[in-house]
Amino acid sequence: AQKITQTQPGMFVQEKEAVTLDCTYDTSDPSYGLFWYKQPSSGEMIFLIYQGSYDQQNATEGRYSLNFQKARKSANLVISASQLGDSAMYFCAMREGQVQGAQKLVFGQGTRLTINP
Amino acid sequence: DAGITQSPRHKVTETGTPVTLRCHQTENHRYMYWYRQDPGHGLRLIHYSYGVKDTDKGEVSDGYSVSRSKTEDFLLTLESATSSQTSVYFCAISAGAASRDNEQFFGPGTRLTVL
């Protein structure tokens, strides 16, 4: 069973609009963490934002915010005021449990975001 | 940017040959990871290390082995490469447990083609 589900294979958004990328997760572990990464066409993986399962407030990092709805097991990424440079593949990932402190991440299949001028 | 390098960056090899990929970090981070990225699968964890000589299997470890004899180096070995191991391989590092200040940093990736 998929532990991380990203239901939008591709999204097209006009520049300057806000965009929400969906992510749902499945875990029975009370302690977990959720990540979003950006992968531009050049291929590198860029960390965007992190949300811990016990964090009381939604995480924010500049134009990125994470809409964390624990009861619904959803961790959507919101990008405000989108820019052409936001065009990339976006991955949601979950850290479930830890072994000696190691972060074993499970990734979703990704959403390809295209920003149109 | 986190100091992570991977070598080689590109490699073409033949089925049945051994292949070793190297990940080198200059951050002195305790934890190191190897992932593979394939279309339709996102990234999947192959092996990880939580210290020198301390390694463990990830989700897709069959056909792969790893070694970590120094903090800064984590080697991934394909003992006998197969076409199904054609992929992009990413190394990652982290300082500690997942938190706002302990994100996982990724290297630039190695594109491996097995003919």
C-alpha cells in the first residue's frame, strides 16, 4: 500500500497565482515527519519545508507553507505568488520511525508543476 | 549548500560487471543514505548508515551492498549489475533526527545505465 500519495501527476498554474500540491500519507506511528522537496529540471533535490507530527502550528518557509491536517492525514504544500522558477517536480516524503536516529524517508511519486507566464 | 559530492556523475556499464558509486561529504554528518530514483516511483531508500561501519537495509536493498569506513565516505556497490538497476542514484546526509533544523541534504546524483 502506498504510504505517500500524490494524486496530481501534473499541474499548470498562471504566474503569481497561489498553488496547492496535494499529499496524503498513511502511518500508524504517532511520531513522524513530513517533508517537501523540489526537483528542477537540472535534477538536484532541494529541501523546502518540514512538519513534525507533534508540531502545533503549520510550518512556513518564505512563500512555502504546509497545510497539515493530521486527522485527514494530509500535508499539502501551498506556494504563494508562484514564479516561473517554481516550475519543477515536487515530492512529498514521510519519515516514519527512526533507527538510531536515521531518517528513513518514503517518497511519493511527485507532482510536476508548470508555471505559465 | 551542503558539501556532498558523488562520483562518477555518469556511468555506462554492462550487465554482470561490478560497479561502485561513491558519496563524499564535508559536513561531518553522522547519517548517510543511498536512494534510487525511477520514473513512477519517486525516490526509494536502498541502504543507510548511522555511523562508521554501521549500516542497514532500506526498502530496495536486494542486489546492493554498502560500506562506510570513514565518516565522510559512503560507498554503494552493485556486485553484478543488471538492467533493472539502471537508475539515477542519490546520496543524502543528515545531522540527526528529523526536525526543522535537521533536514536531509541530497547530492547531485549519479546516472547509471546498465546495458
